[in-house]
Amino acid sequence: MNIQLIRNATLVIDYAGTRFLIDPFLAEKGTYPPFAGSLRQDQNNPLVDLPVDVQQLAQVDAVIVTHLHLDHYDARAAEVLAHDIPMFVQNETDAEKVRQDGFQNVTVLTENTAFEGISLSKTAGEHGRGDILQRLGQVCGVVFQHPDEATLYVAGDTVWYDGVQKALDTYKPQVIVVNGGDNQFLQGGSLVMGKEDIYEVFQAAPQATILSVHMEAVNHWTLSRDELRAYIEEKGMHGHVLVPEDGESYEL
Ligand SMILES: O=c1ccn([C@@H]2O[C@H](COP(=O)(O)O)[C@@H](O)[C@H]2O)c(=O)[nH]1
């Protein structure tokens, strides 16, 4: 497989001969106001440019949208992507919304979805802890499986909790993508994984290669790539946890 971080949680994944675009957040740098009630109220989102031409990102076989927060699916994505492209979403509510944007080939992921011979299994996620969970809403992850490939788990916008442990126990992925920017509002704690969550993933799946994405691209991030890299050294995770720059890709 080849995994390219585009920006934020947007990935291009070549898996068993099929090219997937994950969580398309395709606006130009600075298009949207900052998320209210969080750091960097002087900086518009996205904080950085796409590292590739947006038209190139439309050249995929399928799109997976883990949830409909703006920084995972935006108006620019709805404009740029072909409306007949196969699109996978977490539930019927999200399916209805993307259909209203014009997408005609929308499938709700289950634990047994198949596409081009690839098994796609929806996994659970928790977009924060405690009271804030209600506000942030439902999210999912997805596990990719194929006889010719290592198993890949894209965890989505989730913190470490027993649902992630369950996904690791069930699917035993060799490659794991976590959203690791420790995004937060001023109150309510982590919305996605921070460095301690990533350490939990590493301890639960010590043989896996873990990629941390969703970093430094939206105003409410609190964990920088440099801080995570230092923590990786400190905790002996070197070589196990990768921290890609935007545009960087890995053959795994
Ligand atoms: O009250 C709310 C509820 C949701 N949001 C959205 O939260 C996400 C946070 O970003 P993540 O990448 O999911 O961590 C963001 O897209 C907002 O649209 C909010 O801001 N306020």
C-alpha cells in the first residue's frame, strides 16, 4: 500500500490496486474562519496550502468520509469531486447530506462492506471525552483488508478509548493511521489523539507502523509535529510512529 498525507486528515491511499481519497478537506489556505472558542483566533482555516493540485485529488476510485465536520469534508470537495464517484460514509444521516450535495453513489459503511475486492469495515470512534462528545457527534474509522495487503486501520477523529482497543484486537492491523494533533477547544479536553493516546496505541499494537496525521492544519491544534517527534524518541517509539509532513507518502 501507499499512504500519502495530503493535509489535515485528508489522505490518498493506494490499497490493493484501488485509490481512495479519505476525508477531503480541499479548500485553499485561509478560506474559513477559525473554529470558535479555541486557540489562534487570528488564523483562518485551513492554516496551510494543499501540497498538490486539487484536481489531482479528484483522480481516485472512491472517497471515504469518516464524518462531516468541515475539516473532513467541505464545499470545495463537493465542487471538485465527480458526483458519480463511489463515496462511503458512516451513517444514513451523513449519506443524505452528501446526496444533497449531488453525490449519487453513496454507501453507508458497515462492518462488512466490500469494494473492488477490498473489505472495508467501519469502526467506532469517540470524538472527545465526557460532555463534549455530545457536541462533536458521531464519527467512524475504517479497516482495509485484502489478501495481498497488510491490514490498515484508519482510526479517524477519535481519542484513545476501549473502542480503539477493540478495533486493534479484532483486526490486528499492521498499519494504523491516527489523527494526532490533540485538537481542543478552550474547554472540554482533547477531541482527537494527543501524544499519550498515541503511546497507548503503540503499547497496544507494538508491531504496527503508526502514522500520525491531522496535525498543524486547523487553528485548534495543540500538539505540534516537533513535540510529538521528541516524545516518540523519549518513549522509544522511534521507527514505529511516523509523523508525515503534508504531501509526504509512505510505501508500506
Ligand atoms: O460546537 C461545535 C461542534 C463541532 N465543531 C466542529 O468540531 C470540529 C473540530 O475539529 P476536529 O477536526 O473534528 O477536531 C470542527 O470541524 C468544527 O466544525 C465546532 O467547532 N463546534
